[in-house]
Amino acid sequence: MPRFYFDLYDESSSISDEHGEVFATLGDAREQAVAIVLDVLSEAHVFRPARHGCRIRGDHGEAFCDVRVTIEVFAQQAASDA
């Protein structure tokens, strides 16, 4: 079975997966990438616009896909500020 590597990134940094995990299919690896990004978001405490992602790559460094989440913050003008 193939080994997939899950590299994390945001606007300012990245972390390369040195060990990887074995999955039967790319679809299974993609599900894992979604779970990883959601886990990162749950711990991020983001109060500003941000983009977080996880790139899935293979044994030879080839990129298979990216799972990205963008957080946008829209301020609503209060009625007393009008």
C-alpha cells in the first residue's frame, strides 16, 4: 500500500511530514487530510482572516492534492456607528 505524507501550511509557515502514513487509496488519504485541517482549525483560535492547508504528497515528493480552508472575517457595522 502507498505511503502518503501530509504537509501543513498557512500564510507564514509550513511543517513537512517526515514519516507519512499508509493508506489503501488516495481517497482515504484525502479524508485524513480533511480531518487534519479541521483539527488544526479547532486549535487555531483564529480571529483574523487566515488560510490553513494540508498538502498530500507521495514517496517521491509528488503532490497529489491540497486541502485548504480559508477563514474570512466580516465586520458588521453597529447601528449606533451609522
